[in-house]
Amino acid sequence: MTVVRAIELRLITLPLVRPFRTSFGQETEKTCILVRAETDDAEGWAECVAGPDPGFSEEFNEGAWLLLRDFLAPALFEAGEVRAQDLGDVFAFVRGNPMAKATLMNAVLDAELRAGGQALAAYLGADKDRVECGVSVGIPPSTEQLLEQVGGYLAEGYRRVKLKIRPGLDVDRVAAVREANPAAGLSVDANAAYSLDDVETFRALDRFDLLMVEQPLHHDDLVQHAKLQREIRTDVCLDESIRSAAHADAAIELGSCRIVNVKQGRVGGLPEAKRVHDACLARGVPVWCGGMLETGIGRATNLALAALPGFVLPGDISASGRYFHDDITEPFHMDPDGTMAVPAGPGIGVEPRPDRLAGCTLRTEVLKKQ
Ligand code: SMG
Ligand code: MG
């Protein structure tokens, strides 16, 4: 148990190495909130996975900032002596907003683990010290650029390449990538851009031996996905639709997917992410760790999560250099065998570099316990 004395909110922005286009928008910078929690014993860091716009989910930076400042941080101060694992209850009076809740929870957990000298991966129950890396490729303007990017990533050693698709930029592009890379582990992610009227598109994708098709239909759907999964051979993987372990249970029960993408921010923090993992492991459903173009802070968190035993597929965990020329932490590197080391130091095992942090900060606000 510890008392949180202060919370620092910080909005940061870093240019991306290349624009990242999905079916719902494009990002050229990574702009996100970092939280630093100061307890009696230590300080902890966490990154909010929301972006500038409510495109992936209803959460976005400015909304998350207000929620953290006006509701979650005051509730945390009011709670007095806390453990990170109890914060789900402390924050239960706020409906939804899992990404904002996860951020504060993770910052307190990081402080707690640093004070106790325990690594996050060990705390979560990890059984590996390296994880398999995959890479997610945005939708580039041309097929030639797509082939060049995919070829480059495969040459670097990535064990799986995920192609973002949207209606009209799907079957032909996947065909070209498959033809050029017959043996590569390939998947696609539609970010909810299709409907059941598009079943022929997914039947056409069945030809390419994809590892999975991720979130093809509506972001809040389970029933239509179950219908689609019955119509196609490729495994459906759900991302946006899985917001809790209860959703994972329901999706498996309904047959909505055969694989689950776990993002701690999307499900409201590491404890719930572990429950999603446990639910899937118990039912023999493979999971993998999703990504939200995180800086080194969020990447360290993801690496610890991905080290749990049920994470049996390569995650959207790539080297820092795939996203940023100059990350805010020491950069994460991938070995040529396509794996990355899980941080072993206390907590998430990394901190922001102070000079770099100052250089990319747009705004800071410090909230103090009265
Ligand atoms: O972190 O490498 C990464 C990006 C992984 O494709 C990725 N994330 O739907 O899975 C997903 C998307 C959401 C990010 S939108 C900015
Ligand atoms: Mg996705």
C-alpha cells in the first residue's frame, strides 16, 4: 500500500518515421499523454494509448486529459492508501474510458513495482525473457511502396507482417504482397471498415494463407463477426470489439473469432489484460499483444505483457526505429532473429530521457494531493 502524492500529466509529440494510414485516418506524429505518479516510495511512468482523434475508439488525448485531471486523479488522491490492483474499483464510478483509467493504474503500478524492486513481467507471471516481433504496415499510396516496405521489414527479421486494408485497397494489394513473399507470415487488419455485404472480399482473401483477418466488421460487434467466421476459412481476430475479459468470453462462446489481440489500454489496464489472457488461455484461444504506436514507455509495458504464456503469436511490437528517429527512452532493438528482450529492471524497466522529454513536451500539469 502506498499514498500517491502527485500526478504529472504531460502531452508529448514525436514525428513518426513515416505516416501511418489506417482505414480510419492517418497519423504523421505520435501525440499522447504520459503520466508520472509520485508516491511516498517511488515514481512511476505510464503512457496513454489514446491518440489525437476519437478514431480508433471514443477516447482521445484532450478528453483523456480532462478525465484524468478532473475525475480519476482526484479519486485516486481521495482514496488515500492504495494498491494498483485496487484501482479498478476506485475508478468504477467513471463509465468506460479504459485508456485513461489504464494510464493512471499503470503509473501507480510502475511506482509500486519500482519501490519493491520487481520487474513488471515477473509481477504479471511472464514465462519468457524475449518476445517475437511483428510489424504493422500502414496503407501507403501505391502497391510498389507497400512491396518495398514489406520487403524491408522481412529483411530486418520481423516474424509477421500485418497489412492495413480498407475497401478497394485489399485483395489486389494482398495478392501482390503474397506473390512477392510466398513464405512470409502475413495478416490483415481492417479496423472495422467492412460489413457482412463484403463477405466475397474475405472469401477472396482466403486464398492467401493469412494468419488472420483482424477486426473486419463494426468496432462494437460480436454477432456479425460470428456469421463472417462461419463463412470464411481464415481465422478472425478481434481487436476493437474486445473491451474486457467478459467480451473475450462472449466472443469465444459465440464463435466471433479464433484469435484475440490484447491491448492493455483498450481493456482498461494490465489487470484486465491479464484476465483477457487468462480467459483465452483457458479456452485454448491464442492471443498476441497489439500496439498503438507506443513510445518506449508503452512499448516496455507491452513487452512485459507479451511475455505471458498465452501470447503465442508475434505481436505488433516493433523496434523503436520503425516508429521514431529518436524515441523518448533508450531505443528498443530487435535482434536479427526477430525477437526483442523483455526489460528486466524494476517496474517497466525504462524511463524517459529528461532532455528528450523536455524537447517533445507540448504541455504539463501537476496535480497534488491536498
Ligand atoms: O504499434 O505497431 C504498432 C501499430 C499497430 O496497427 C497497429 N495498431 O488496430 O491494431 C490496430 C492499430 C491501431 C493503431 S491506430 C493509430
Ligand atoms: Mg487492430
